Amino acid sequence: MQLSGVFAPVPTPFDSHDRVDTARISAAFARWVARPITGFVVLGSNGEAVLLDEDESDRVIAAAREAVPPGRPFIVGAGRESTQATVRAAKRAGDLGADAVLVRTPGFFKTQMTHDAFVRHYAAVADASPVPVLLYNFTALTGVNLPTSAVAQLASHPNIIGMKESGGDIAQIADLVSSTPAAFAVLAGTTSSFYAALCVGAAGGVLALACVVPDTCARLFDLMAAGRHDEARAVQRQLVPLARLLGPTYGVPGLKAALRIVGYDLGQPRAPLAAVPEAGIAALKDVLAQLEEIPA
């Protein structure tokens, strides 16, 4: 499976009655698949996965699978708090057509989430999953950090093919790259540090901005692949203001608002998340007006 490039972690749309809207999923993907995006992730953190029940999750997977053409990696978030529930989610995702599953770290019992606990959890999931597994570390959301030592041990599992690291700590990304086999793909999850992550060996990125400005994100990756660092850094600088608004400032509601500004209709975030206030909309419009999409 091709894991080198830019992946879009797509939001889950809801209708005016707060129901999963598969028609909006199809309409958005009709545009996304025409852009230079390597592959797609559904039911990740940007997909509000923790706010969906299992039936809703299955509907999202089925609708997205129908819209993503063969040959474009289709990755499904399958992380749950228990190992048993994660195994079930991975099996359902595989049955519904996922090419791989992205499994976040369980984090409710934080002090119990040790090196050994993570290794047991992920090894059991990988043993049972019908499709390859990607580890997913996002400490800012889960409150736990997947140790590099655990990743290095898990990278030898034949059904664990890579990971998404969303912390933005370049030293940690460098350690992950150097501690795992060349075939194990480390993907950056933060646009603000995407250029730096590529410099230390990341295979690509799972970037919220790839939903909004896919051509520009792909351009940065292509420039790095060509060794054109000065131009790549210039693109990185252009992306940072939007990355800050969509990351630490407004999060998932900001992503949906930005998509609405550029012509996508993904509805509103699901409660308890709230829509971006008018001041935030104005800030997003200002940044997007200055960030002209750069064709890849």
C-alpha cells in the first residue's frame, strides 16, 4: 500500500437533525478524489469518531468506500478504549472495504497505559485485524504518549505497517523514523511541522489542511521529494496561519467552517462541539483569501 504522500482526514457530515449525512459524504468525495491527495482517512479525530455510535460509523465507512476509487488508500479509524472493541471495529472496517485501519491509543486509564500495555493492545489488534494496522499517537487528545520503544517493538509485527504521529515533536518523529524499519511509514499529523517532519524522514502526512487546500499540501510534499527545500519552506510558511486556526484554535469546527468557505458542505459539528463564532469565520476567510491554492 502506498503510504508516501499526503492523506486527507475527512470530517463526518451531519444533517440538520444531527444524523450522519451520506449524501454529503458522496458530494464531498466527488471533489476530493479529483485533487492530488494520496489517500483518505475516515473516522479519525477530524471525523468526530468518538461522537459516533457503531452503526453510524459503519454507514460512514460504506458511503466513503463507495466514493473512493480503487488504488487510493482508504484508511478507517478503528480505535476504541478496549482491545476487544478495537478488534471488532477493525474487523467491521475490513469487511466494509477498508484498506487499513488507524488505531488511536486508548487513554481513559492513563496511568495504566504503559509500554507493555500498548504492546499487548496493538499486537492483539494486529493479530486479529483482516487489514493492515497503523498506530495513532495524539497525546493532546488522549493524554497518553505512545513510547518510541513500544513503536519500535510493534514495527516488527507483519500486520503493523506504520503510524500517524500528531504531536508535532520533531525530535520524537526523528526517533520514530530511526527506530523502525525503512518499510514502516511514519506519517506526520500536524501541518505546522510538516516540512520539518519530512526533513527527518517522515513518509508523508495525514493533514487536515489537505481537505481544504489539497493542491498546496501536495505541492509541499512534491517539492521536498524533488529536493527543492527553499520553495518547500516558502509553501510551509504560507500554510502555517491556516494550520494554527484549524489546529489549536478551532479544531474540527474550524475545519468544517473552512471547508464551507471554500465551497464544501459538511454541515455543523456534533454537540458538545460548537460551531465557530463569527469572529473565527472572519479570521478563516482572511487567512484563506491570502492563501492562494498552489497547483501541484
